Amino acid sequence: VQLQASGGGLVQAGGSLRLSCVASGRTNNAIGWFRQAPGKEREFVSAINWSGGSIYYADSVKGRFTISRDNAKRTVYLQMNTLKPEDTAVYYCAADLLLESSDWYPDYWGRGTQVTVSS
């Protein structure tokens, strides 16, 4: 499984960004997003299973971020609204066959994309 993330950038607080993660190779995966801020551990953000029937969010992003997928395009999206400076981090997409909870340890990782939210 290969994953390519894109869509990061610099945005003011209150603004929006949409991240994309394109999967190649085996494509019937659950795909999700993690983030890592400077000096902090990597943390789970959101994930969606292959059918889209199971979705999980970290409490810190609920109500602001929306994950979705287009399997025909092999792409998962993370729509991020009402961004806050504390959302600043490198965002990584990840994949695995199974997704059963937000306590998720996927096997496959893409390179990160930087999201910077200015105050």
C-alpha cells in the first residue's frame, strides 16, 4: 500500500483546508489521519473504513473536521474547518485493512503534509 498526502498549507485561524490521501496498491483499506506537532507525540485525528460505514474522530476535532472517501478515485479527504493554531502539525495519512476504534495502529504510512494555522 502506498499513500500520497497533499493539501496542506498556511491558513489563518478560523479558515479551512482540505487534505487528500490517494492510495495505490491494495485499495480496500481503512484510511485515516494522524498529526504530529513539534515536540509532541503523533496523535490520531480521524479514520474511515473502506465502506465508509465506520468513522472515528479525536475529541479535539469533532464538529470541525469531516472525513470522507471516494473509492472510485482511491482518495480519502479530510475537510478541516474552523482551524485553530493548535491544529498546526504535520498530518500523515495511514492505512490498514481493519478499523475497529480510534485506538488504531495502522501498518502503512504516507509522507506528511504540513498544516500551519496562524493566529
